[in-house]
Amino acid sequence: MSQISPDAFAIAEDGVDPGAVPQRLLHTGARMPAIGLGTFGSDHTPGALVAEAVVGAAAVGYRHFDCAAVYGNEAQIGGALRRVIAGGIAREQLWVTSKLWNNRHNPRDVRPACEQSLRDLGLDHLDLYLIHWPFPNHHAPGVDVHARNPDARPYIHERYMATWQELERLVDAGLVRHIGTSNMTISKLELLLRDARIRPAANEMELHPHFQQPELFAYVVANGIAAIGYSPIGSPARPERDRTAEDTVDIEDPVVVAIAERLGVHPAVVCLKWAVQRGQTPIPFSTKRANYLANLRGVVGEPLSDDEMRAIAGIDRNCRLIKGQVFLWKENQRWEDLWDLDGVIAQ
Ligand SMILES: NC(=O)c1ccc[n+]([C@@H]2O[C@H](COP(=O)([O-])OP(=O)(O)OC[C@H]3O[C@@H](n4cnc5c(N)ncnc54)[C@H](OP(=O)(O)O)[C@@H]3O)[C@@H](O)[C@H]2O)c1
């Protein structure tokens, strides 16, 4: 049951004109707003609060929402979307993404999983449906990074393609407009692009000033795939289990802080301006109106200078925050084994 308050939806006077928000042109000719609202409340933000943020964000001009079945809040977000649509925002003006969780890769599970997300979100189609991780290894949300599933497996391309072919059928059936990937590497994408009937429209990947993934970013751009950047602010509120001693903090970086001071904005806004100007689509999470409004205003406001863009390009620390340890499938593996660093898919 949605816990959304029954208040009518109304466009905010201090919001941003959605027509002014940059758009990404996808290989199908469709346009996707170049900033979206993240909806992963992790352990700390109840679904009702995230759903309220969806309504508030739509009121200030957001049209793109990044959802996933595993976030456990799609039914509440569905209540929010119904309120937004009933309030006068046409469904075609919204861009809604959802993701297939790792325990539903079996081909016979794909369509029911997608239909469940559609029911929860109250929609008859998704704009984008992603395979959330390239590993079918299920783990319960919120488990410690040392948790391992005894049935865990490496990436097996034939199995991934069997899942992908079901996503292609979702496009054929009109349930989803675009399909895409998340947490992929160049090695895995090369195989997918070789074998796919319907190409991925987008790849969702971790992207922030301290983790710019220049090779993967260039690869997806060169192949006409939109790069959607998750944790674009460096996920400052991520849970303890996702932190290590080596992690660095983007919003404390002196280069980011100096630009923020020049513009009179929070360093988070600088991360988002950089992301949109670089050509990726950030999906920042916030449930605070002042913050999500500042983030949207940031990407339509004064751009960073070429010198500032170059300065941020120079602060990459190769600092991956979401390392994926729970997907490891053998003893004595390192999280780096998940990311094909030497170009070989580990088995
Ligand atoms: N595909 C995947 O595997 C994957 C993985 C991780 C995340 N994601 C997606 O990416 C989204 C974003 O990533 P994330 O949630 O990890 O991190 P993030 O967007 O980098 O950071 C979110 C944090 O930044 C704060 N914040 C936002 N705007 C701010 C502002 N203007 N000033 C100050 N603080 C601000 C928020 O706090 P307040 O709420 O207090 O504003 C929140 O704590 C997720 O919600 C999810 O949709 C996808």
C-alpha cells in the first residue's frame, strides 16, 4: 500500500522548466533527460520518503527516475508516479528505468520480474530496463560484504545472452522501450555487442570525479550507448559495509570545493555539472527538496569553464566505491576480479 499523502500534485513555481534540461539522444532516436533522480534509499531512507521525493522532484522539473526492483520501494514510487500523472504530467514526458535483480536471470523469470515492476510502478511500459549486474549471484539486500552465496558463479556469456534475449522479447512485446546493462566491463560489452539482436541503449556505471572510468566511458560513447552515472556525488551516505579505508571523498576534493566556492553552490552540484557537461547522465539521490532542486538547477545553470572541466579531469583517483564483493564466487578472490582489469573475464 502506498503511503503517499493524497495531496494534489502541483508544478512548483521555483522549479526548472523540463524543456531546459539537457537530453541524451539514444540510438533509437528517443531522448532521455540528462539527469535523473536516484531512488536507492539503501538502509536509511524508507520507501515512503523516497516516494515523496519523486513527487517533489517531478514538481520541480525532474522527468527521469532511476528505479530497481531490489530497492524494495517500487510500489511506493508507483503511488508517486500515479499522483504525478494524475496531476497533469503526461506519461510520455516521464523517463522511468527499472532493473532485473540477480535472482531473476533465469530466462523464465525475466518477463514475470518485469511485469511485477510494471505492476508496482503502475505503468504499462518502462522506458529502460537494465540487467542490474552481470552476475546471477543472489544476495539479500543489506548483507555484509563478506557474505557469499554458495551457488555463486562467474560471468558466463551464454547464460547472460539467454537473459538478454528475454529482455529483447520484452521490447518486442512493447513492455519496455529500451534495454540496457549495468556494472559491465569492456570485455563483457564486446561479447554482448557481437551477439545482441537489440543493442543496449544505455550502460549504468559508477561515475564521479574520483572514479571517471575513462576507457569504459569512451568505449560506450564510441558504441552509441548512453552512459548513466550512478553514485555521481560519491555516495557520501552509503552504508558502512560499502566503505574501505582507501576510499576518497569527491565533495571534499580541493578542486571541486574551489569551483563550488566560485559558484556559491555545494560541491555536490559541481560533481553533477561536470557529469552532464562530460556527456554522462547522473542520477543523484536525495530526499531533501533544497538538494534535489539545487542539483537540477545546477545542470541548467552556469556551465563549468574549460579550465574547470580540465581540472576535474585531472583529479580521477580510480576510486571505485561499489566494489561488488558479494558477487565473488571462489575463495581467495579479490573484488578486482569482478572488473576484468586485464581485459580477460575471470572464471
Ligand atoms: N546500477 C547500480 O548498480 C547502482 C548502484 C548504486 C546506485 N545506483 C543508483 O544511483 C543513485 C545515486 O547513487 P547513490 O545514492 O549511491 O549516491 P549519490 O547520488 O552519489 O549521493 C547521494 C547522497 O548525496 C547527498 N546529496 C545529494 N544532493 C546533494 C546536495 N545538493 N548537497 C548535499 N548533499 C547532497 C544526498 O543526501 P540528502 O538525501 O541528504 O540530500 C545523499 O546522501 C542511486 O539512488 C541508485 O538509483 C545504481
